[in-house]
Amino acid sequence: MEAERIRKIVAARLSAYRKRAGLTQVELAEKVNYSDKSVSKWERGDGLPDLLVLCKLAELYEIPVDEFLHEGPLKRPASEQRRRHWLIFLLSVGLTFLIAGIVFYIFTVLSIPYAWLSFVCAVVVSTILAVIFSHIWAKTLLQCISVSALVWSLAVLIYLLLYLFAASLSGNGLLFSLAGGMQILVLLWYLLQHYRKKNKKGI
């Protein structure tokens, strides 16, 4: 009974993913080097493709192999997910700079000095967004780049604030030395994370 249920689930998923990819049974059969009769049999639930075929199909549809065993909504292809993530990130950054532009305009109208600092703050907020999104969606390299960008954008913002508003500029050299030290720690941390993930895959 359980085997029959699994066959039905796999059959429904195979059919749904093929249709979403815009392929006919004949076209799919050519891609996996099987006959269209075999594809039809799999989609009717009269048989199951072997593991190698399932791996080929998962690669074709850009999904994990175990997705054929799951019920519910179809998983988005990896490339589509990446595009969606980039779009969300870019929209968030765009909104940040729109707000910065509004603040800049208001400060300019009110003759408040250093209105352009709103854009520097927008850069810092954008790097914070990059850190958040990269740690949710991206790989270690992009995480490292985003955190590095945050470290240096914060250093520049603090330097500008000290330069414009502090009576003394002493210690600004130390500020960038601290940022450099933080950068080294960031690189070492994400290098460690990279090797930990590599070792886990090797086990």
C-alpha cells in the first residue's frame, strides 16, 4: 500500500515538473535517453524511473532529487530562486536610497547642513541588508563580501561624522586600523566556515 502511494506521488510530481518545464513526453524522453512510453508509464504510476534517471530529471528541473517524493506546491528552480532573491535585494536597496533621497531633499529645503550624509547612511543600510539576505540565501563567499562591505562602510561613516562634527581628528588613523583588524577576523571566520562545510560534505 505504501509503495503504491509513493508511486502515485512520484508519478504526479514527474508529470507536474515536466509540464512546468514546457516539455512533451517525447521531448523529455529524448533528454533522458528513454522512450516516451517509459515516460508515460512513470507518469501513470505503473512504474518508477531508476535513481540515475531521477538524478537527471532533478538536474534538468533544478530541484533536489527528494522533491519527487514530496507532496504540496512545486519547488522553484534554483535559477528562478536566485533571480527572485536578487530582485528582492535590489528592491530593498532601491527603497533605502529612495528614503535617503527624500531625507536629502527635506534637509536641503530646510537648509540643514551635510544633507548628503543621508546617502552615506543609505550605503551602510544597504550593506546591512546584504548581510541579512546573504546569510539567509547565499553561499559563504557572498556572506564574507557583504560583512566586509559593512565593516568598511561603517568605518567611512564614522570617519565622516568625526571629520564633520568632532573638534579633534585624533584617532581616525586608529579607526581604519580597527577596520583592517576586523576585516582580517571576517576573512578568517568565513574561511573557517568554508572548510567546516567542506569537511561535512566529505564525511
